[in-house]
Amino acid sequence: MTKRPKLFLCALTLLLATAMLPARPKARENVGIWWLETHFQLLDSVSKAIHAFAEPGYQEYKSSALLISVLEENGFTVEKGVAGIPTAFVATFGAGQPVIGVLAEYDVLPGLSQAAVPYRQPVVEDGYGHGCGHNLLGTGSLAAALAISKWLALGNPGTVKLFGCPAEEGGGAKNYMVRDGVFDGLDAAFIWHPGARNRTNLNSGSATVTIDFTFHGKSAHAGASPWDGRSAFDAVEALDYMTNLMREHVRPETRIHYALTRTNPAPNVVPDLAVVRYYIRHPELEYMKEVTERVIKAAEGAALGTGTTMSYELLNGNYPVLANSVLCDIVCKKQNEVGGVILSEEEKDFCREILKNSGRDPEDFGNFSEVAEEVGPNRPLGSGSDAGSVSFVVPTAKLYVASCTLGASGHCWQQVAVGGTTIGTKAVVNVGKIYYLTALELYRKPELLKAAREEFLKARGTDFRYESLVGDRKPPLDYRK
């Protein structure tokens, strides 16, 4: 008699645990979807925490630690500090083939500190903020990897890896990770980005380099004896002037940007030091290299003409994205199955208020729920990412999920504001669902991965050999300091 209550309690516990799983007969197939739908608050808290941390490239200690802790709590084994980068990691769940990788980013941009309110309000004046939505990007990739792991945990063969990739905004951590073989052994890689529309495309982006030009001159009193000085800042201005003249004589898809990062701020001192950071982009890798050499020659001329000396440091070098149509077709299909992001009236009002405070039509916030039915064409874009280098060593698919208003997404305070709300978290959940369903398709149909691999090898060319654009230099861990 005394044993029956214990048996009854055990049976009741088992019954309740079983009831929490998705209803059969699709319980095993839907386990990842169920997990995502029942863990919105967890993902929301992770996204908002990373949003608040707002850590610059190679300094994302809190952000990477938070992601790692959630992964370890869910059974992943984590290798930390990969490729000589303290905030980079690889988290692994499962065993055997196929091996699918999901890439996470979590760094910020300078000058874009912003609270999650629909008007301009920096949290820290001139501070850092997630102006490209990387708090969402990192959490969305986390969501996908966790959902996939729930299906693998049922005894299904295969492996999922989440790659913690710091310093995408100019620091190029993935280039150093590729160089060190961190992505070797993957059958497919998933990347995504917050945007204003839900779409899958084959856009190649641009090959990109980041270069710091440092000029050394001779200081002097700018009022009393300027002839005794040689201005390093004059050299920067000379370089910038020559570069701007060059714009007429490069192909129109070329992008060249620069920012002064260091010099003496006192106008009455002839500065003996000045550093300017250049980004150089073009959709074609070889042409980007050609333009880079021309800019370096201009820097040499600027130093010669101003009586200064010049040195330069290549911080980052990205390949363009080699998108894979086999994988992108599957992603597009799954994105249409999942659908777009459904906003509440309160969330719509938030978007309207942002647009109103940005001088735009409050009703022109786009259709978050609409999904492009087909994979878009391959269009070269001015933007670039170190994910491009990954796409040249493993077949890669890229996805965009609506997480901000039209005309106010990417590298702006409006993106930061929306990314700190449940609007962004809804996009995170959608990413998890889309890549969960895509992964299941690939695990079950190895012939798709074979076709993706064949397309990948053909697109690279039979004589392709990966060459790191950053050479043998160490990661620039202090590039944001």
C-alpha cells in the first residue's frame, strides 16, 4: 500500500513530462519549433543583455560569456579562445555527419549608443551601440543552434556547431578563424543579418580591407615657429585629397571610406602623429586589391610631399560572399513556411514613432510579415563582411529577417532602438525556426549537401587555393581601443 503513492507520483511525473513535448506523430520533427516557441523569454533576455553590454570588437567578454553559459547549460561542449582571440569560441553538440555550422556575431559600432526608445537617446554619450543589430544576430544564431540540438538530442545523427565570431565591424575575426582552420570539416554554414525585409538572396557583397595609415612628423608651435614642424595631419589630408581625386578613376562599384582615429587635438600644435583608418571595397577581389595598392601609393606620396614618414597596418581583409544557390533555395522555402514577423499594435506604434522622429512617413515602416517567395538575384552590394571569407571554405547560405523599419536599418540609432525590443526578439525566433527546418532537410537528405558542395567547388574554380588577406599577422585585438 505504501508503494502505490510513489508509483503514482512517478507515473504522473512521466505523464506531465511527456505532455510537454509536441503532440505526436510529429513530436520528433517539431521539437525544435516547440523549444523556440516556449523559450521566447530566454532569447529575449539574452538579446537585451547583449544589447545593454554594447561591447566593441575583440572586447565582447560579457556577450561571449553569456552565449557560452546558455550553450553549456544546454549540453554543448565549448572550445574558448580559438584562433588566439579571447572572445571567439566554437560550441559543439551531437556526433557524426553531417556537420552544420551557425555563425554568431555580437560586436557594436562606435557613436551609436541608444536606448530602446523611439527617439534619439544615447545611453552613453558618443558610446557604442548595436547599429547593425548584432545583439539580434548573435541571439538568432544561438536560437538556431539550440533548436537544432534538441532534434539531435533525440538520437538523430549529425552535429551542429555555433561559432562565436567577434569584431565583424572592421576587425575581421572570421578571417583569422578561417586562417587557423576553425571552420574546417563543415558541410554547410548558416549566416544571417537583421534587415528591413524578409528575404533570401545570392548577393555577393564586396571584398573589403581595413588599413590604418600612420604618419609621423615633427611637432612645433603652430603660431611661433610652424616652419620648424612637419605636420602628420597635413599628410592625412593630402592622402584624403588624393583618394577623393581617385574616385573618378575607379570602377563605380568601388567604395572608399576613411576616419581620422588619432592626432593631437590642439590647433596650435603642429602634430607629429596622425592615424587614419581606411575601408576599401569592391565586389571583385582582385580589383579591390588593385585599388588598395593605389591608395597605399597615394599614402607614400602624401608622406613624401609633407616631409613625414608613413607606415601602414592591414587589420582586416574580407572575401566577397560566395552564396550557394542550392542552400539558399532550401532556406527560402523554409522562410516561406515559417512566414514573416508579426507585430502587435503596440510594436507598430513604436515603429511609427521612430519614423516620425526621423522625419519620415510614419506609415512607411514596411511589411514585417511579408516574405519574398523566391531567392533574389546575385547583386553586388557596397557592404562587405568577414563571413565572405568563410563562404570560400564551406558552402554558405545567407538570410535576412525583418527587424527594423524601412529606411532606418543598418548603422543607425533607429536599428539600435528597435533591436532592443521584442520586435527584434520575434526576428530572432524566426531565424531559429528557419534554420532549424533547413538543418533538418539537410540532415535527412545528404544528396542536397552533395549538390551544394558540387556547386561550391565549381563556383570557386578548380585551381582555387584559399589565401588569407591578413597574412600571418596576429588578430588586432586593440583596434577599437
